[in-house]
Amino acid sequence: MHTLIRKCPKCGTYTLKLTCPNCGEKTLEALPPRFSPEDRFGKYRRMLKKEVKAYGANYS
């Protein structure tokens, strides 16, 4: 399965074009992040989500 979105390996820009509009480098297909059932950082994401819900996004 091919994806439409592409990423420049040099500057990190996402685009639909075969060459980067910023630096002219050849773009690569953007791959999705790896899935892991162990989810090492899930605990921290849930804690942050609960904190943002309780105090708001601008809480420091």
C-alpha cells in the first residue's frame, strides 16, 4: 500500500510532491510509527491527559 504523504529526509518537511519544495531533496514515503502492545509511554500520556483535563492546557 502506498501513501500519498511524503517526508523530506534532509529538512523534515511533509509534502505530497516527489521533491521537497524547500530544499529540492528527493522525498520518501512517510512511514507510520511502530505499534507495540507493551506501550512503554502510555502511562505518562494518560497522566498528562488527566492533568490537562483537570487544570487546563496552560497550567505549569
